[in-house]
Amino acid sequence: MIEPGGSRPPADHLIMGVVNVTPDSFSDGGRYLDPEAAVARGRELAVQGAGVLDVGGESTRPGAGPVSEAEELRRVIPVIERLAGEPGDFDLSIDTMKLEVARVALDSGARIVNDVTALRFDPGLAALVAERGARCCLMHMLGEPRTMQKAPSYDDVVSEVKAFLEQRMAFAIAEGVAEEKLWLDPGIGFGKTVEHNLELVRRLDEIVAIGRPVVIGTSRKSFLGKLAGGRGEEHRLPGTIATSVLALERGAKVFRVHDVAEVVDALAVASATVGPDMGAGA
């Protein structure tokens, strides 16, 4: 494990550290279910260079079932309240699709809503985001977690994902969300085959061309393991780094990862080869 306190993320880019307060997330389910463990993990990721801590209480891994609103609140709110009182240069994000969970999380110190349904599960969430002036990440997902990996099909995955994100951005703006508050996530692994994921990384510049900061989330995902001969979650860091570096070169601005220190170092080195002019900030 790389020791924290070395390099920092490239200028105008953000590392979003994953804090899963769940028993069943694909990579670290159960490890940080205890609030004390989750808060300690958040502190660790912030020290390592995470500018955003993304706290989630409902797994969205393939095949995951829904979690009740009450249970999701029970899991995430104590963690957000504690982290909001911690010193450090980071913002808190709530990874949820539920209006009430987002509301309480924003009351408790979160500043970003990360919605894997792009405001489709609860359209009223857009009005809350607008009212609070929060940032909001809109992600593409085909179907829902329970079914999204059952034979996903596209004519042109990049064009279809791009059109979806443009439509959801237009919806959010119509509901009063300021355009400058929106981030876009192509949803790597959410209703995509290995080839779909690779095509999205190859042509990520087409998503970047929409004009809003693009979030890339390849961290430890199964397609990386398949490409590397069947590697398990704990052995997918090289693939995470490779795809993050490629996404950086193609214009991504926010990197959602589990292994913050390692990705920070990799992006610092990669950005030095790309040059100082890397587009508008997040």
C-alpha cells in the first residue's frame, strides 16, 4: 500500500473516494458497515488526496436488491454527520436515488448528490438539488441493478449514452438545477458488456464534448478482472489505474475510486505528460 501524503491530484481534477456503508457492495461490502469504520475510512481517503468522499448506503452492484429508505438513512447519516465535522479540504457526496435520503444528507453536511438513475427514480430530487444549490452527478444505467447485466444491448453505446445524458441534463436544468452544478457519468459497468465499457473509455471524448465535467468510475470493476484473466476485486488496481489514465487523457475530470493514493500518484504522473492545458475544471 502506498503511504499517503505524497502527490496531489492534477489541477482542476477531483478524486472521489468511495465510502460504502453497505453489507453487500461488490468490492468492500461489510468492511465499513460500522459507522466508526466508515468514518475512519473517509479520513484515510481524504488524507490520501480525495477531494470528494462519496458515501453510499445501498449497493448498486449487478443483481443488488433495493434497500428501504429508513435503512439507508440509518447507515449513511451518522457517517455524513461525523465526516462533516472533520477538518480537511474535501466535500461530501451522498450516493442515493431517494429524495428523503438526499434531503437529510444535505441537511447533515453533504454538498453533492450522486444519483445512478440520473433523477429518474425520483424526479422530485431535481427540485431539491436546485433549491439547495447542490452539485449533482447524473449517471447512465440501463435498467436497474437487479437486471442491468442481463444481455445489455446497444446499436452504438457511446451515441446512446451521450444522448441519454444530454436528455437528463436538459431535464435537470428545466427543473431549476444550474448547468454549472451538473456532472455526467457514462456509467461504466451499469448495463454494459466488456466491449461496451471499452468503447466508452475509447470514445470518452465524445461524452466530454457535452461540456460538463465527466465522472469516470472503473474502479475494481468486473470487466477489468475479465480482461486480466479473471482477477478478483483485490487484484484490479492495475486495470483501474490504466483506465483512469486513459480517461484523464480523453478529458475526464472526476475519478471515482477505492484506491485513492495509488490513483492520485498515477494521474499526477500522467498529467505531466499531457500538458498544462487540460480543459475547464470540475
